[in-house]
Amino acid sequence: MDNKRVVIVGAGLGGLRAAEALRANGFAGEIDIVGDEEHIPYNRPPLSKEALKSGLGHEDLKFRQRDSIADVCWILGSGARSLNLDEKTLTLENGEELIFDGLVIATGIRPRLLPIPGPTQGLFTLRTLSDAQKLREAIVPGENLVILGSGFIGCELAATGTLLGANVHVVSLDSEPMVMPMGLELGGAMRRRHEAKGVTFHLGRTVSSFNGGEKIESVTLDSGEVIPTRVVVEAIGSVPNVEWLEGNDLDLSNGVLVDHTMRVIGTDVPVVAVGDIARHPSVLYADGPRRIEHWNMPTETGKRAGATLAALLRGEAPTNEPFAALPAFWSDQFEYQLQSYGLPGAAASSKVVSGDLEGPCIVEYFNDNGHLIGVIGIDTVKELVPYRKQLMNTDSSSS
Ligand SMILES: Cc1cc2nc3c(=O)[nH]c(=O)nc-3n(C[C@H](O)[C@H](O)[C@H](O)COP(=O)(O)OP(=O)(O)OC[C@H]3O[C@@H](n4cnc5c(N)ncnc54)[C@H](O)[C@@H]3O)c2cc1C
């Protein structure tokens, strides 16, 4: 196996964890990590929080490099353009061709953009360090900042923009911020906290045009209201980065479909997928494979994928053990710390079980059968820890 070569496409957390897991599972051959960004992997969650607020750079955010992967070859600054699985070749944007024995798909997601007419100078998205640096330069204290979308990233941006001195307007079709993952009650409680800090919400609304010459000077909402602004951030969801995989008969309908070992379905070639892009099954998901865009998933899927690929390259079968990583998510907005475990977004009902919605609280989420499938706490991080075990109990969570 020492003369085999694995190419990992995507130099993010998932790619990094997959490389570490390959080494931990005895793969001693060459590992090349291809990334379209200029950087070795860094931590993304601070980009909407501390890094945006304080201007942190790559040195502050980069992940520690373990000794086990000191010999990997980083091919940065030119992404993958196309893949030929029959020939086991990968072509990069710069025309370079790489041949591999095993492949890791770790290209994550990118922000989705709406087709809104008007100028685009002044329009931002937030996924990379470079996005965060450009946005930080554009935000001006005392001026309006319009954020389109009221999910976690939109709300984190609203908090950080306010802390940077901007007058923040959040425009969202939803009836409450973060309503999909949290539900109406907790979403409403978070809205009130944001409003108390000065954030203005335009809910049930979207932007119908950006106005101005070359640069955005204002936005018009579908209500006709005009908000003057030079900076707009779109945070309305994501698109998996799968285009480079097309033409290989893989299921790319929502990310890349994999089995419980993270092996990509639809090919005999040893290929695995990890992180935000991997639509994976779990004994914890009652409704089939899911993509989970949470920070803990690149690590959980990366560990499993590295073990799988190392086994396949040895000519062995990967583990039969079911995959059962608990989705876990946190979010910092102003001084409030939100922590989520399980799948609250898939719940049919919820109940406040500790505290009240205006202060520190714990909200439990239940499926149709009344089984606990998720929990979210505000400023109750420690109190939430016992739920991890409870939610891993598949007798209740998957039924
Ligand atoms: C602003 C922000 C805030 C977040 N906050 C939180 C949080 O508070 N809590 C939480 O749990 N999670 C949070 N997340 C989510 C978490 O960061 C992600 O789940 C995690 O980074 C996913 O890792 P990944 O390796 O799958 O993808 P990524 O980290 O996105 O890595 C994929 C890499 O592949 C590259 N790539 C794409 N296409 C190609 C190509 N064709 N060729 C080569 N390279 C390519 C991308 O540019 C990127 O560098 C946040 C994410 C963002 C963007």
C-alpha cells in the first residue's frame, strides 16, 4: 500500500481529518490535498463572529498540523475542474492532471445566490477568510448593512455587524429568524434579543432589486420599501460544490450520496466523501441520508472515511459498524451562546423544559411519536451535556 496515492479534493476541515484518519489507519502512501483557496485548512466558524469583529487572519485561524500528516503534499490555489473515475484521473483548473488510487471528496458547499436584478458591487457572501476580510473592510459604523437571510449565519452576521457599529437590517422570507432549525418560539425569542440590540428585521420579505449605478446604493423590498445601503450580504443557504464530479454517474442530487462507511455509492473505485458535501446515512436519521452542515461532521465523517479508504486500498472490506455521530452545533450571537444537539429542525413539536425563553433556557424537540430527537439551549452549555447520551439512544431517536 506504500506506493499507492490518495488525492483529497478540498483543503478544509473534512479533508484534513480524512488525511489524519488515513495515516491513523495505516495508510503510508502519498497523500495530495488539492484546495482552491490559497490556505492550508483553517477554522470557518469564527468568520461570522470573532474573526470578522477583530480582523483575525489565517495565522490565528489555521488548524494545528499533526506530525502524522507532515509529509502530505498541498496543491493549493487551483481547484479540481473535472474527474474521470474510469481512468482515476483528476484535472485541475490550471490543467494539471493527477492520477490516484483512492479519492476523498471534501469540497464542501458555497453560499447560494438569488437572481436579484441590479448592480452587484457591494454584494457579499461569507464562506472563506477572504470573504470575511472583504466584508470587514466594507462595513462602516453608522451606515446600514442589509443581510438577506435569517439562518444561523445571517443572525451571527447581524450580531457582529451591530457590534461593528453598523445599522443592521435583516430581510427574510421566514416568519422568525432561525425558524427552520429552532422553531417559531425560540426563533421569536432570539429575534427579541437581536431587536433589543438594535437589529431591524423585515420578516416575510425578500429583496426585489438592488439599486444604483455600478455600485449598490439601496435595496427595494417586495413590499416596496427602500433601504439605503452600500453593503448587502446574502446568507440564504448553500449549494454543494459537486460540479467537478459530473459525468461519473454518481448521485449528486444533494451533495454526494455515500453509504454508512462514507464510501461513494455508484462506483467501484475507492472513493469516499466527507463533511458538508457528504449525504450520509446514520442510525440517528429516521428519514434516510442527510447532509449536515455542522462543524463536528467533517471530523466524524472524516474519521470514518479515512478508515474506509485505508481498508479498501489494502483490499479489505470496510467496517460494518453503523454510523451514528450525533449532530452538534453551536452559535454565538451577541453575548448569547446557543448549543444544539440532534435534529431539532426535523421535530414536530417542542417544549421549554428549563428556564424561560427570555433568559437562559433549554428547549426539547420531539418527533411525531413524541420521542426526543433534539435539544437547544441558550446559555446552558453545561446543562445540555447529559442530552448527548440520551439522544444517542437510537431506540427513541430513530423511531
Ligand atoms: C461563516 C461560517 C460560520 C460557521 N459557524 C459555525 C458554527 O458556529 N458552528 C458550527 O457547528 N458550524 C459552523 N459552520 C459550519 C462549519 O464551518 C462547516 O460545517 C465546516 O467548515 C465544513 O467543513 P468541510 O471540510 O466539509 O467544508 P469546507 O470547510 O467548506 O472545506 C471545503 C474546501 O473545499 C474547497 N473547494 C470547493 N470546491 C473545490 C474544488 N473544485 N477543488 C478544490 N477545492 C474546492 C473550498 O473552497 C474549501 O476550502 C460555519 C460555517 C461558516 C462558513
